[in-house]
Amino acid sequence: MCLSTRQKSVLLLAAIILKYIFIDYERIKAVGPDRAAAEWLLRCGAKVRFRGFDRWQHDYNGLPTGPLGRYRIEAIDATESCIMYRGFDHLEGLEHVEEIRFNKCIYIEDACLERLSQIKTLQDSLKNMTIVSCGNVTDKGIITLHHLRNLEWLLLSDLPGVKDKDQTVDRLQTALPRLTIELDLA
């Protein structure tokens, strides 16, 4: 069977997409949740900072090696990355993430924030979050963040899908009274 150039391009694109969203649970078991999550995040163009390090890791080939559990993700910067809902299973088991930045993430949507908020370990560890210029995020997604019971600081900016900012902020503040929210929503 001979494939046209267009068919070959479609198959190649499908293979690339599957590479970025495929969850390899055996790999997670083998290298641990932090290493597996770091691999996925870096493949998608995000950066991670490991606990005890000041420098952000952005080079997949430069990920540190060592015994299982030695390197723990403390912060995630997903600025302009292609992370999307399906890959959020990689975040299960991360116990030390204190900060997440979503800035200009075109695939971040309400379902992503809801999924993130359901991860028990992140409910306990996450303290700071930034959501900026993510056009698919609405009030519904922001409200789901109330499950992140230790969230202390939240920056919301340039989110055209957030229509009722006052009610959304009030609901979050009621659920999380210690939360400081910085708004830049038109």
C-alpha cells in the first residue's frame, strides 16, 4: 500500500501528538513520579525546578540522574508549553510541588484546572499559582481551585473567559480565606 505525502504527514503528526500525551505507567513505576513528570513537562516545552535547586531545568537531556526519589519537583513553569489535559496524569504522586505557572498555555482549559485540583498530593503541597493569558479558562475552571486547600497566592491575568470575576473571586475567598488573589482581568 502506497501512502500519499499528505497521508504520511497526518500519520507523522499523529505519532508526534501521541508521544506527548501518552502516559507510560510502567515508566512512572520505573523512574518515579517526579522523573516521569519532569520528562513529560520538558518534552512539552515546560520547565521544572527541583527541590534544593535555584536553577530551572529546561533541557530534557540535562535532567539529573540518581537514585529513585532523589530529585523532587518543587515548581513547574509551563509558560508557552503544549501541556494538555491528557498528560495531567503525570502529575499524580508529586508531593513537593509548591508553585505552578500557566502563562500563554493555549491548551489549558477548565478540565485541566479541575483535574489538577483533584490530585490529592497537589491539594496538600501547592502554595502559589499563576494563570495568565490562557484563553480557554473560564470562571468554572477557576472555581475548581478551591480544592487546593493550601493555596496561598493566586495571580489571574488576561483571562477573557472569566466573565464574572467578582463572584468567582468571592467564592474562592470564601473557600480559601488565607488565599491572596491578584487580579488583572478587564
